[in-house]
Amino acid sequence: MQYISTRGRTAPMPFTEAVMMGLATDGGLLLPESLPRADAATIDQWRRLRYPDLAGAVLALFATDIPANDLRDLVQRSYTTFTHPEITPVVRHGDLHILELFHGPTLAFKDVALQFLGNVFEYLLQRSGGRMNILGATSGDTGSAAIYGVRGKERINIFILHPHKRVSRIQELQMTTVIDPNVFNLAIRGTFDDGQAMVKGIFNDIIFKDAYQLGAVNSINWARIVAQVAYYVYAALRVTGETGSPAVDFSVPTGNFGDIFAGFVARRLLPGQIRRLVLATNENNLLTRFVNQGDYSIGQVVRTISPSMDIQVASNFERYLYYLNNEDADRTARDMATFAATGVLSFAAEQRQTIGQDFLAATVDEAGTLAVIRDFYDAHGVVLDPHTAVGVGAAQALREPGVPMICLATAHPAKFGEAVGRAIGRPPELPAALAGLTTMASRCTVVDADMDTIKEFIVRHAG
Ligand SMILES: *Cc1c(COP(=O)(O)O)cnc(C)c1O
């Protein structure tokens, strides 16, 4: 399978090249030349597979230039770090099925993709004899998941910028207690936006980027999306099998649109078995307005109790836009230029109809999120994290009788103990992976939010 850019200005390339490239060189995002569709016999066979085997089978459709045995080994190893025997179990509570994606090392769904991506990077660098310096900015969850994905790996260093004193104590410790020699935590005196802007600026310095082989781990990387497709397939087959229903809906707490785009790819892969994707947002609701009113116009980012979704401009939206434009790359490039210039996109009636067939959407505000956590705990004795609660709230509003609803549980509640405590009157129990953090050794360098300072740091430590 070959990969192309949403903006149509790159030559087709194989999977491994797309993974190393991250963002397409024409500024677009990489996508398969055509999305695969599984036939009935394949789907039947998939129903019987354990998670790592199913993930291997799904990934094999997309990563056709990695030898089958190597790919199987990479996938198997990626999920040995998960603490649940089913990796991503689906648990029924009342009317809803909860897909638990938080059993990885940092207790958020990002581990599912970043454990795999770390192993793919290592494998490709061993093959090429190269090295890589990963650079990223985080507001909390991505940083620790990326660090755990590559800690201790030989040909890779990772530099993660987080805003000093502006991530939660647990999020900070999850990053800074990883003291492997290839891991560098930089606490910047500034905001997440400052960090993100510096990372963009450094990546735009092509000479520096090439000299230090900078690599990216944000969700524009195709390997992250495709690793997430697997759990949609797993959960859909589980729940259709158990309930006898021909199709399911999914509810997805959404920020950068990466996770729900993986759901879109899974929906194409399993024809007829995934009816709708429910796009759930907090008060940062550009995408809900897009689905419900066709209004794609940028607003101010507000801080919420589901901080990993405090995003207005979703970096993966362009991938969906490409399909909405009937795979017309020129039109997609024009749309993105318009949006960059005006902060607004508008859609034709025909496109709005397509959007309505793909998605339902709802916003759940802070009071609503706290109420969902409280009510779900009272009804089922289960504590949801605030991101998951946004998805559950949207699912409760939009579910239809007779269609099983699967809600993605994207983080463990203990990562967001303060908000959970407000909802249920006591902090959530700390799992072993978090309880030990406060007594562990940690390492972190506090620096000014200055691009040259960051570059110098990389030069000194890149090795
Ligand atoms: C990153 C994140 C999200 C949002 O996922 P996107 O792929 O950015 O839409 C939701 N919940 C949690 C807990 C996250 O860490």
C-alpha cells in the first residue's frame, strides 16, 4: 500500500517512509492511496483473534512494506506492557459498552499507538543504521506516553517540552521520573502554546531538522492512527458478536480528531458494522458546531477539566476534509489555505449530508461532565475520567434504542483526581503505577521559553 498527501504534492511512498516523514513535505497529512475494506470471510476470522493478533492482522493491511514476521513481532511486543490480559477490554455497564483503553504504562489511550510507534521507530533505525531525536511539546498526556514509548531505546533520544508548573502533579511525575539516559524533560517558563510554537519553529528550520534527524510523535503520524483502528475493529466485533446486533455506534471524546479519524477508517474497513461515530467535545466545541451546523470557525481555547481536549483547531481534521472533498487534493489544499487566511470554512449541502451520515455530535460542559461522573458512579460503582465522561454524556444524549453504543474510555480517572474528587466527593484510588511516583527519583531541566535555548540543549545532548 502506498501513501499520498491530502494536498497532493508528494510522490506516493510506502508505509515506513510515511511513518518517518510524519507531516507530509507539502504541508498536508499522509493517507493510504485507498482505504481497505475487509470481506465477510476475513471479518469472521478476525472475530476469533486475541487483541495482539487482531491488531497485527489490521496493521498488515496498511504496513505492507514491513515483512509479516517482523510486523507480528513488533505488534506483540507493543502490547506486553499492558496490564490487562485483553489489552483493550470492553465492559458493559447498563445500556453502554465501555471500551477501556487505559491499561497501558501511562494510563491513557495514547499508549496503544505510542508503544507501537516507539517499536517501529527502533526497528526502522536498526535497519537503516540511523539515529533520531524526537522533539515534542505536551500539555500533559502525550508527553508521558511518548516517553514511555521510546525510553531506553538505543538509537533514539526524546526531548519533551512541558509548561513549567502548568501540568498536573501526576502528569509531571509521569514524565520526569523516567530517568533513562535517552529521555530529556524540559520544563519551559511559559505556556503549552509557547512550547508548541517553539517546536514548530525548530521543525521549520530544515537545516537543523536534517542535521539532528528530528522526529515527531504527534497524532499527525499515520502509524498512530492505524494502531488505533485496531481497537475499533476489536470492540465492534466483540459487541456485535455478543449482542447479535448487526451494527454498533461509537462515542469518542475528541480533541485533535486523531482518535475519531481512526474510527472513520475502521468504519470503511468493516462495511455496515459501524453505523455512526459520536463526536463528543467539551466547551471547545468547534467540531460539534461543524457536525451540527456546518460551522467550522475558530474560537478561543478555554480551559476545562478535560484538558487533553482543550483544542480548537484539530490537527487531523484535514484527513477527513480530504474524503469530504471526494479525495480531491487540490480542493483540500485550497480549503486549508482559505482556513489559514480567514479562520472559517463553509460546506455545500451535499457535504453536510455526508457529514450527517458519518457523525453525530454533542458538547458536554463542565457541569454536565461532573454530573455524568457522579451519576455513573452512583448507578454502576464505576469512576470515569472527565474525558471519558464527555463521551458518555454525548452517548447518553444521542444513543438509539437497538443500536449498541460503545464509549471509548480514554484515560484512567486517577490521572485527573481533582475533577473526579469534585464529582464523587473523594479522590479516585491510585493504581500501583501512579502510587509509587512521588518517591521515585526524577530529572527535569527548567529553561526559558526561548527557541535558541532549546536548540542548544538538543545540540549538547543529541550525542
Ligand atoms: C489525547 C486525548 C483525547 C483526545 O484525542 P484526539 O485523538 O486528540 O481527538 C481524549 N482523551 C484523552 C484522555 C486524551 O489524552
